[in-house]
Amino acid sequence: MKILAGNKKGNVSLIIIKNKKLPKTLTKDQKAFLELQNYKGEGNIFIPYGNVYFVSIEESSYAFCNTLRDAFFNAINALKKLNIKTLSINIENTKEAREICEGILLGNYSFETFKEKKSETTLEEIYLNSTKVSQKDLEKVILEANVIISSVNYTRELINTPPMQATPDFIAKDAQRLAKELNLECKILDTKGLEKEKMGAFLAVAKASSNPPFLVHLSYKPKNSKNAPKFVFVGKGLTYDSGGLSLKPGDYMTTMKADKSGACAVLGIMQSVAKLGLEAEVHGILGLAENMIGGNAYKPDDILISRSGKSIEVRNTDAEGRLVLADCLSYASDLEPHYLLDLATLTGACVVALGEYTTGVMGYNSKLKNSFIESANQAGELSAILPFNPYLQKLYKSEVADLCNIPSSRYGSAISAGMFLGEFIPQNLQDKWLHLDIAGPAYVEKSWGSNPFGASGAGVRACIEFIKNNIKEK
């Protein structure tokens, strides 16, 4: 399915209905049909007379950043079922064009890799027509939307891939493939490499798995990299999390293939950055491991020595993501970035606090947090700040080590987990670091907004927008 700029009429014309105000140009047959359907301007509807499809939006909708995206996500899923080849829609401005393109492209994804019978559609082309926006500007919007949403859908596909296939080695090899395809630098640390880096926390998590761990480091540098800002993205990549010896209940193990969502999002970010040719130096670091059980599994009561030298008392082996990230953030800090962001499905507590659809944003720098919130909103991703609280610091202190991997109280545990990660950020980088807890939106077992069942690709659009906005500032 292609989106094209050009003044062409499709088999079906899409018309945006704002605040239930129907067009005054309706024919007698169209009016009669809408009256029969008792349609008052709410929701989307196909009118066979003249082959018109109304896409209804409420401009005052609470989810204002996604009104158009969500409406066209639903529209394209309905229209793909019709026996048509083309669609057309008139565009008012570039913002509208962007959101419509993204809604359509997000709606065109479904995870059917393992299904014998795939969905089929005759729909081939969608025309964006405008008397107010030049064809050149429309083509630019379409190109960028295609690049970014293809990266989101690539991220979704990786996350949805089951753990029997998507092992740490599988993701590492896919990163190598991506690097070769896009001319990125790619460095991979295997078990020996991790040992050399003294990543004791990371290695402990992976001990009981038959699938060895890897750290992947992808690097993108623009042609003029001398004055380019440097961004580093770190992704939690637990390709499967059983909970380890602190074993999860059976129901909670389902969907744990999604515990690699942070690492997969970083791959999606790197793909978009390279394809768009952004004027920034961007690094992606993936901590890939499985948290399994076995005779050699790490245990509650173990004391691990992290790459930074800090010791960590283990009281629960299911709080493993922060152990992997602790060493990865230490590694990332050596790159001395202008911006350091980690993405992780870190805590169920964040989902309790914000719901399933919102990313928790944490860090020490209020201006940086607000900057990310604004970028995420522009990109159509919901996010909210969870404030660090110095009184929570005592909750992850240990009597036998420098830190404990779980807090002594469940209250505020999404924040205390973020603060735990902050212990591995050097003082000179603390104002440049953000922790993004994507546990809520990364994977949901029902369609929502402009996301289908399963993986959403959370973080990709927001982080690309954040890079673009901060390139402008530089």
C-alpha cells in the first residue's frame, strides 16, 4: 500500500467530519442513507452513494495529539476489507498530512508471520490532494512518515517475535544486518567481552540461560559530525524473563517476550536516524539476555559487582532489567553524550501509576524531562513525568552492599527503580540523562489508539522527534 501526493480521485473519497458537522453538499441519497443509519456525525461510516467515507473526529478530544492518527487507524482497517484499489483525501496543512499518513501506516501493520492464512487487501494507493500544500511539501511529509512508521512496524515485528526464535543471538544478528544495510558501525560484546568489561550485574542475569548474552553497540555519524550533538540510547533487551529463581506466576510469564521492547525500540530509532540522515551522532546500546532458572542461576542473597564498581545485593531475581541496564548505562556513559536516554519495560508499578498507554519519564533535569514530554506529544506518544524523590533513596539501600536491587517498600517503586538506575550515571551526566519506563504502552493484548494487538513500538517516534527538536536547538 502506497501513499502518494497528487490530485487524483480514488475509488473512495475520505472526508473528515469535525465535531459532527456534516457537509452541506450531501446528495438526497446520501442524506437518506445517513438518516437510515441514524448517523449524526459520530464515528466513521462508509456511504455507498458516491463512495464516500466519513472520518469523524472531535477536535476537543482528550487525546488531542492522536485524534487524527486514531481515526485513520480505524478507517484504514475498515477500508482494507473493501474491494477497492484507491483512496483519496483532501489535506489542509502539513500537520494534518503527517498525522493522517502515520495513522494509515500504523493501521496497516498486523503480526501475521506465524499464521497460515494471511490478511489480503486489494487496496494499493492512497492519494493526498491539497490546494493549500505544495506537492513537494506533501512528498516530504509522506517520505518521513514512511521512514519513521516503517521503523515502528519493524520494532513491533521484533517484539512480537516469540522467544523460541528471538533469542539474544537472533536480535544481535539482526542488529548486524541492519548495520550492514545502513552503513552503521556495529560492535558486539559476547560473554568474554562482557567479562572483560567487568559487567558482573549483566552477566549474573544471563547465567542460567542456554542462550548467551550480548551487548550490541550501533553507531551512526553524519557527514558533518564535528559539531553534531551526541545522543546515546540504551535499551533493555530481556528476550525472555521467567523471573529467575524468584519465578513469576504462570499467567505473568505470558507476554514476557515483550521484555525486549526497549532494545527493539533502540534498533527502530537507529534505523530511522540513518534513513533520515539526521545531523546528529547517535549511538544505540542493547543489553540482550534471558532471565531463566537452573542450577547455576543467580540467587537472592547474591552480591554482584557492577561495571561501575558498585556492589548490588540481590533480593529478587525478577528485578533483573535494572541490573542489565546498570552495566549498560555505565558503558554508555563512557561515550560522554550530550543526551543519554534509556528505554525499558522496567516496572509494573509504572503501569499502576500511569495506566497501560503512557510512558513514565524520569530524571534529574526538569527542563530535559519537559522537553521530552513535548517531543513525545508532537509525535503522538503519551508520556508523563514521575518525579524523583530523595526520601525514596533509602528504600534501595543495603546493609551488606552499596545498593539493593529492589526497594524495601512497594510504594513509589517505579520511581525508586529509576533512582536506582541513576546511581550508575556519573555526576557530570545526570542532567543529560532520562529514564523512560515503557512497561505500560510497549505491549498490550488489545487494540488501542493507533496500535493493534501486541507490540506498539513505543518510544521510537518520541525519541526521533526528541532528536530532531534538539538538533534545532544546537
